[in-house]
Amino acid sequence: MTGNEEASSTTATSAPVGGSKDGAANYETILKIPVTVQVVLGTTSMPVASLMKLGRGAVIALDQRVGEPVNVVVNGRIVARGEVVVVDEASSRFGVSLTEIVASSNADNAASAGPSTAAS
């Protein structure tokens, strides 16, 4: 069998994408799956002894600086970056205005690198 014959036999046996009622139902089901979205303001590292000394009013310094973009993480993967914005002053709610969508290869690399550490 030549390379061309292999390609045509593979194409002949593959199922059509979309167009069926079952495919649409599956797509709708997938769209309803909940995911966890987190906005990471920053990270730090500290010994357990320092962690045990924390109390009400303690300030933990993070590796992010004021004004730097925050990471938007979905199910453990960085998918975007953005700026913290006030959504509703009356209820003291804030949100994130997306400034960058992270490509999947960049998100995988950033997530596998783990959190960076900052000196306390």
C-alpha cells in the first residue's frame, strides 16, 4: 500500500464532524460543564514558622507589583492576563479587564514553571 492509499483509507473511515443532532447535543452538554476560574493577584513563599505567626491584620507581600497584569487561571491553566478594575463601587466588587489571551503552549509553559517566589 502506498502513502496515498493510506491517507485515502483513513479519510474514508473517519466520521463526519458536526451536522448531526447527537453532535449538537454533545456540544451543548460540553458547554454546560462548570470550570473553576481564579484570578491570581500574586504568590509568595514562606517557611511554615512564619505562616504560623500570621494573624489578623498581617500583610503578606506578593511577587506582583501594583499595576502589573494578573493571571486568569481556568482549571489550573493560565488562559489570560488582565487588569483589576472596579465593577461596582456601591457593593465594593471588582473584576478583571482582559488585556491578553494566552496561547495554549504559553499557558502550559507558565503553569508548569510553577509559582515564582519573592523574598519576604
